[in-house]
Amino acid sequence: KAGVTQTPRYLIKTRGQQVTLSCSPISGHRSVSWYQQTPGQGLQFLFEYFSETQRNKGNFPGRFSGRQFSNSRSEMNVSTLELGDSALYLCASSLGLGLAGTLNTDTQYFGPGTRLTVL
Amino acid sequence: GIQVEQSPPDLILQEGANSTLRCNFSDSVNNLQWFHQNPWGQLINLFYIPSGTKQNGRLSATTVATERYSLLYISSSQTTDSGVYFCAVEPTNQAGTALIFGKGTTLSVSS
């Protein structure tokens, strides 16, 4: 099976702009989660989508949003970019078989990431 | 919230040496995974191990859920093992959370 793919791999934006990142999960996986990785804060959970519904959300401002399509592909959007949004954005997919209201309890597989630089 | 602590933060080894990485967590979990992040940022899944012991080649892992820790063993290390190793958990009693990552152990293996 093909792995998780993310596009674009690298992105440079300026403050105030908005950006959309894309993630295609492993075939058959219905859950897609997004994480932000920075040197200072490490890996932090942004949100998770399952069957086109946001099932969980981390502690990030409303400028960070996402969606999932019927084919399980997901996009995340960051509006009004700030310098602190520069990070590696990682997407993970899994079968999503966990209990309702909680994140899945099965293995998560990560994509290669999108490295976003905000100038 | 749950705390995930990894030790040591840094580890320098000669090729061929063995090592043990530790992950302590402060509350019960229903998911624990070990990842290796390569220099290009890719997180590679090593083990899904909420409890018990698993082995995969030169790597093995043990999680003692009742004592809230997990160990990752690397035997006969190779230069390609270099990178950052993360432990990540999903807390049992915090609905709406996701994988909580430790700060990682940075491993450098020299030839």
C-alpha cells in the first residue's frame, strides 16, 4: 500500500497570508490527524477528522482549521499567518476504530510533512 | 494533563553498541507508540505497544502499563539508527485528546 502523502513538501509564505496543506491517507484509513512540530513546543496535536467530521481538536487558535473529504483526504488551512506558525506540519492516518468521542486506539502512520516557513 | 517524559534526552554511541531508551507517563493510556524521526523529518512507526513486549529485528520494546513506563531497546546500533526517538501516548481518561508526545531522545551513532 502507498503511504501517507502530503503536499506541498515545502512552502514559504509571508505574514498575513493564508495557506492550505493537503494530506492523502493510506487507502482504507478513515481517520486523519494533524500535528505541528516546532523546536520549542515539540509535537502538538491540532485536530483529527473521521468520516468527514472533526472528532477531536487540540489547543490551537481558530486561525487553524481543517476539513476532510468523502475520499478521506484532508486539508488544513491557516489564515493570517504569523511568524510563530513556521513549523513542520505532519499528517497521520489510521483506521480510526476507536470509541466514539475519543481518538482511535490503533496505529497512526505519519506522512513526510510539510515544512512551512513564514517570513 | 498527562505528562510524558523520555530519557535520556541525548545519547551518543559507537556503532555496535546497545542502548535502552525510557518513556515514563503519568496516567493510564490505551495507546502507546514509539517513533523514529529521521533527519528529513519523517516519523517512522516502530511499535504500537500499549502493553507487553514486541520485537522487530534489532529493536524491541516493552511496556509495563501498571507501572506506567515503556522501554525501547536498540541492539548492535548502526549509523542509520541516528535520529530522534519519540514515545507518544493516548490517555485513557481524556476524551478528545490525541497522541501526546514526549520531547524525544536524540541518538547519534558514529562509525
